[in-house]
Amino acid sequence: MLHQPLIMSGKNDDDSDATIAIDTKPKTKRPPLYKVLLLNDDYTPMEFVVHVLERFFGMTHAQAFEIMLTVHKKGLAVVGVFSHEIAETKVGQVMDFARRHQHPLQCTMEKEE
């Protein structure tokens, strides 16, 4: 978007021309945020999920344990909200880590509404 001043002109009381430049700033739109979700499965150990949450999302043990229980009971949980690039990186890290440890843990991302 081009940044152009708005020019207004008119007559003063003393019949001289007056020009006023008003500087307008384009509104910048915030980039969309993405929710990172962990999905429940019947095979990944609960303690592994807690470890993932601590390691990749910086949670305390207590926070990670609570989120792990939410994943277990509800089938999924939002574990963080990030820019697209960071969310994509986190999903990749979790998925790689789970595969390396031979767990079927699923991690996805979706755009925040």
C-alpha cells in the first residue's frame, strides 16, 4: 500500500489560497495466529506427552500434566498460539521427536478464528 499525504485546499478569510497536507498512515493488519494442538491416541505414554510439553512449549511439570490430562480426556488440547512460522516449527519438532521415540503422537496447527 502506498503512503500518500491527503491534500486539502481552500480559501482563507483574506482570499489567499491555503493548502493543508494531512499525513495518513496505512493500517497494518496483524498476521494471523495459529493454534498448535496435541491429539490423543491410545499408545503414547502420558509421561512422554508431559515431556514434550515441557521441552517444546516451555511448560512447568504441573502445567504440562494438566494439558496432558485435557488431551487424554477430551481428545485434543491447544498447547500454544503462535505465528505461522513458529507454529509450523513446533509441529515439526514434536512430530519428529515422537517418531524418533516410536510414538504415534499427533500434533497439528489451525488458523485462529
